[in-house]
Amino acid sequence: MRKAINKSVRLFSEIFEPSGPVVEIGSLYQPGYESLCDLRKYFEGSEYIGCDIRHGLGVDRIEDAQSLSFTDNSIKTVLLLELLEHLPQPHKAVAEARRVLADDGLLVVSVPFNCRLHGYPTDYWRFTASGIHVLLSDFPDKVIFSLGPKVKPAFIFAVAAKAGSDNFAQRKALFQSRAVDLFQHSWMRGYTSVLKERARDLLGLMLWRADLSVTFFNPEQSGGYLPSPSYESQSQPE
């Protein structure tokens, strides 16, 4: 898990104030990344159930993301972080998450885009923001952004509501604003983990040739991709 994804989950918890039970699918802590993978501290006071297909640190319960054993409408928050690319049928995992979510439940998704082959048991897919929008088509309201070089983002992050509401719309707007602010004012820290895997992108950043941005997806706009003007004004030399 990248630091920027951890920061995004923290921001989600602060803005949306999600209820429990919180279920994280794919919760196994990777060796050397235990602190970074531990998201429980962002959901204090809520029941937190870490699930994976194998036992290990961070795992409370064995679950298959494509066939969950939780009952319908029993979970308030589901986290699918850096998981969907490892599933042969990711749409089934999204459908299962929606099934187990309560009517006012929230789903959080992150997926890599510019990333090497990795993971257990295998690595099947890469998703664009528009691809995630399609996967989440049964969720009536959502916010989706990509982070990193605009044409080659590091990852996509999304928050989706099982049922739309004015409350979600208000928090969504605040989340968008705070996401820009978070990565704008700590952009080097936010992007270090994103760029260090590719020296070419890092060199492009140093030469002001890498167009870094927090880019929100909106299917109603031409092309669907809406860069944040406030961020881009900060990412170009004077």
C-alpha cells in the first residue's frame, strides 16, 4: 500500500465519518508494510473486520471477495483497497460488496494503474477512472479521482454510496476540496511513493514535464477528466 492511499483512507474517514461494522477485504499486512497497511486506527470506535483468503497479520476472518459470507445489508462500510486487480472477476466483488452493504452504506475502492506486476495469487487487471466508474455503475453517487502524472496516474481512488443522499453530496464536495488541499500542500511527500518506482517520471517532475494532478472523474464533462485548477496552478513553474 502506498502512503498516498493510506492518506486517502484517512481523509475518507475524517470527511464521511463512516459507521461500523467496517469490513476490509484483502486486509493481510505485507511484510515490512505492517504500519502502513494498518487502517484500523482511522475507524476507532467501530467494529473492524479484516478479511482475506489466507491467514496472517491483519486478518480476522477468511473470506472470498467474490462470494462473501456476510448477510445482506449487514455492513456499513466496505474497503476494497488494491484488491480488484488480483481477482479474475472483479465485478463480482463489487456486486458482493453492494449486497452486504446497508442502504446507507459506503464502499471505498483503490486500484493501481501505473504499477508493476505484483501480488498474490496473481495480477490480472489495470483500471482507469472511467473503468472504475463502470464497475461502480450500480452505486447512484460516487466520487472518483486519480493521483499522479495525468496521463499515467499511479492509482485510482473512489468512494461510492449504495443510496444517494444530500448528506453524501455535501461530504463528497468537501472530500474533493480536501483531497486537493492534502496533496497540494504536501505534494512531494504525497508523490514520493508514487514516483520513486519510475525514475523517468521523477526526472520529468524535476524538469516540470510531468503533469502531476489530483484528477476527478465526471462522465457529464467532455472526456470525463476534470483536473483541479487550484492544484495545477501550484504544479507549474512561475
